[in-house]
Amino acid sequence: MVIGPLTNTARTADWPHWRGAARSGVVDEDSGFDRGAWPPGKPAWTAKLGVSGSAPIVADGRLYTMGWKANREWIHCLEATTGKPLWTQSYPCPLYGRKSEGDKGLYSGPSSCPSYDKQTGYLYTLSTDGDLNCWNTRQSGRHVWRLNFYEAYDVAQRPLVGRRRLRDYGYTTAPLVYGDWVIVEVGDDEGNLMAFSKKTGKRVWTSESKQPAGHSGGLSLMTVDGIPCVAVMTIRNLLVARLDPGHEGQTLATYPWITDFGNNIATPVIDGQSVVITSAYNKSSVVRLEVSRKGIRQVWTAPYAADACSPVLHQGRLYLIRSGLTCLDFKTGQRIWRAPGFGLTASCVFTSDHRLIIWANRGDLVLVESSGKSPKAYKELARKSRLMKSDAWPHVVLSNGRLFCKDWNGVLMCFKL
């Protein structure tokens, strides 16, 4: 297996997997504001791709995303610049996972983000019903292999946690391509995490942790005392598992974190050996942790939280959204400023010119000055409001000077910056 370096920056215009090239929501592209690109004009193109909370990705000039209609889940490949359909694939799939429970008025169809492997040209998708599929993008999406977690491992329904009613939203976490593997949070009694050969789908290892799966958007790579690891929010804790040869899947550290409804949604934010986790409901807090081979130490906690929005760390400031946008000092957890106007549905991207792009509510596209440029107060630079008719669950994407904004109904808009 080839293991590459783990970095916090990536100089690429592609957005090949969850939260961008660096998996952080920070991109090496400017916002276009200084060139007069905000507020963006009319969409360069619009497509209707079926109900879905799944975010798009962009690689090698093509956009890939998922949707659901007519009792089938669909994989779409479009020309990123024009929206021209290039190919589609589909397979039978229910609107919700077979063991799902609760909140079906808030989501439907696939939730997890696809992942693209540049080495092979393979695209990996995970349905709400546990279908892990591999598609060859260089052969018009030819199907390579498939595995269904419920059928292969008889995965149980998520247990009741917290003080409120049971919630099970099916599979929501993006597959992670790492070396020769594709790693997925399965949440089975054989292992919370499982790694499969990215070429054949054969299982390679399972994690020591047997926790049920959380509902996170994605896994996070990190290095702890020189050991490559992956961090994930299970239904009961933050799990940091090893990836080094001979120790694959072994638990390096855990931190208890149980949220009502199992809503550990936000992806862990990584900075060196620091990890930031946050949830709303009974937690309603954000915590910075320091991880080592000896365990996990809490650095600070603050009474702010995110729902679906994974926080973004930029120049020593942490930004998170729940009933408003909050900017915290990463070193201390102290609030720098807070602004209302953003609800439960939101995602954000930091650009190379130190601006924050927010996609929220029912299609509010907002550009905000960083706290470095506006240290004392929230400063909004531009806004386009109510672009959609349903919630903006899917993550916003910035790639090659284009913004891709999608809603729960599967409407996708491309804005050229």
C-alpha cells in the first residue's frame, strides 16, 4: 500500500471528495470579490437531478452527484462548465434506508457525498440504503463492483441514544479513498470502520471499535505522534483509529460524545493533533481536543454549536453555524463575533483571499469578510437570497472559478465567478 503525506493545504482547482481537496472546506481559489464577481449574476446553468442531500464533486472538468427518482438512485456525470449530461447510471433503491427511523420530512434520497480516485478514475458512491458502488468514470460510468452493508453484514438499526426518540437516517458518511483502500463507516458489530480494496471491493480490514455508525458527513485524516490515523464521529464517541501497516483499524483514542437523535453530523475539524467536534441538541457545544498516543485531552469548550454545517478553521479562527454564524478564537475558544440570519441548513468554504462563502437556509448565497479583515464585527460583502424552494442541505462547492449550489429537491445551479 502507498501512503501519501497528510497536508492541510492543496493546490488544485478540483473538488474530488467531501469538503474539497484538503478535506477542510478551505480552498486555494479566490472568491472573485475583488474582480467584481459578487453578487453573482444569473446561473451559468441549472439542472434538476432528483431529490438528495448529497453534495456534488468536481474532477477533471466533470461534475458528479447523486439523486433519487422513480424508486432508483441515480449517478450523474455532467460537464462542469456547461451542465451538459455526459452519462448516468442507476440502480433500484428505496427513498430511505431500510432501517431508517424519524425526521422523514427533513431529508430523502442519498445523503453521502461521492468520492473520486484520480489514480484509477473510479468513483465511489454510498446510498442511504447501504449500497457501496464503484464506477469507472473513464468508461462512461461502467459498474466495477457493489456491496450492500445490510445484506453482507446484517447491520442493526441504530440504537436509541440520548434522551429523545430513536433516529436512524441510513448511511450518510462519504467514502474515503486512502492509498489502495476505500474506507467507510459501516457501524457493524464486526467493525465501525471497514476498509475495502478500491479496485475489487474485497474487505481488507475492520476497526477494533464496534460502535454503531454516527450520521457524520465524512471521515477526517490526521497524524498523531507520527502515526497516520482517521477520525470519525460514531454514535457514541469521537473515534481515532490507526492506519499504519500492521495496526490498521486499531483504536488509538476515543472521546465520549452522545447526542440526542444520534446527530453527530459535523465532520471533525483537524489541525495537527487538535480535533474540534460539535453537536447541537443536548450538547449545544463545541470542543477542542488534543490527541496523542496517551489519549485525548480537552483544551477548551464553548457554548456554541453546529448542526449540519461542518466548521471551518482559517488563520486561527473557527467558524460554525447554528441559528447564526459564530467566529471563535481557535486558541482559546473565546467568541470574536456572532451574526444572526443562518439556520440549521448551511455549509461554508474559505477562499484564498480570506473570504467565507456560505450556502444556507433555502438558497441564501452569502459572502462574508474574514475576522482577520474585519476583526471586531461580522461584515457581509454580498448576498443572493431565496434561490431555491427547498433546504440547502448539500455542501456548496467552489472549483475552477465556479460555484455549485444544490438543494434537497436536487436542483443544481452553477455560478461563474
